[in-house]
Amino acid sequence: MTQQATPARPAPRGRIRRVLPLLITAWLVLEIWLLVQVGSAIGGFAVVLLLLAGVLLGGWLIKRAGLKALSAAFEQSRDPKPQQAQTGTSLTVLAGLLLIVPGFLSDLLAVTLLLPPTRALWRAAGRKAAGAALRRSPLVGTDPFADAVRLQEQLRIHRPDGKIVQGEVVDPAQGPRGPETGYRPPITG
């Protein structure tokens, strides 16, 4: 007789993966409701013009952010400096994408990504989420977001400006330990 293997249970989904479809559905329903409310107040043609203006503005923002990132990359390759200013293109591109998505809530969120005070809050929240993802998943391959953050850190290590140096920290109070830490005579040549 042969034994049949019982199918392995899939790994339990995280809380965010269980709630995300509900959040997206609620967001879409709220966007449609708001479009209908604004359309009944100012007219359907005006809403279509506003949505078209959002698409054009979003495309312009993405193009501008791409050109800014390209010029920053050329500048970095010509003259690598340890403390070059951040271009902030990722938040600008995200704002452009949100402007392209039809709806007024996404446009409002895009505006918060573009204004300097709220932009700083979004940047801080992103850093906090990246740090939490790294602490939460120590194994490579378990969390795609944490893997992307690790890859970004690895790419930062290999920058030509030498800002980050790979190495090992040795506590000077304890000193290195092991078979090769005993007395070594000086090398004479």
C-alpha cells in the first residue's frame, strides 16, 4: 500500500493581506460616491475636465521627476560627493500616479505627497515602515518589501563615494577571541 501525503497547509496570511482587499474596495466605493456627489454639484462635464487635468498634471509630474532623477544620476557619476541632496523623485512619481488615477481622494492624497510639510511626514512614515519590515522578517524571501529594502541597502554599500564601508565591529574591551588571537612575533623582513 502507498501512503498519500497530506497536502501542506499554506502559510497563514498576514493581517495586512487579509484587510487590504477590503480597504481597496472601500476606497473605490468612496471614490465613486465622491465623483457622483461632485458631479451632481458642478456637472458631469466639469468633473470630466477635472479628471483630465489630473491625468495631464500627473503625467507632467512623472516626466519632470524622471528628468530630475536622470540629471542627478549624471551629476553623481561626474562628481560623486558624500552628501548629495536627495531628489525626492519617488514621492513625486507616486503623486503623479495618484493624480492619473481617476478620483478626488487619490488627487487629495497626491497633493499631500507634494506639499513639503506633509511630504516630510510621508518620508518619515516610509522609513519607519521599512525599518519595521526589516525587523519583522529576518529571513530573505519571506517578505518582498523587506527584501527590496535590503537590496537598496546593498546597493548603497557599493556607491563610489565610499560613504558606507563593510566591516565587522569588534568590542575593544573584550578584544577578538579565537585560536589565532595569541601572541604573534613581529614580522621581520
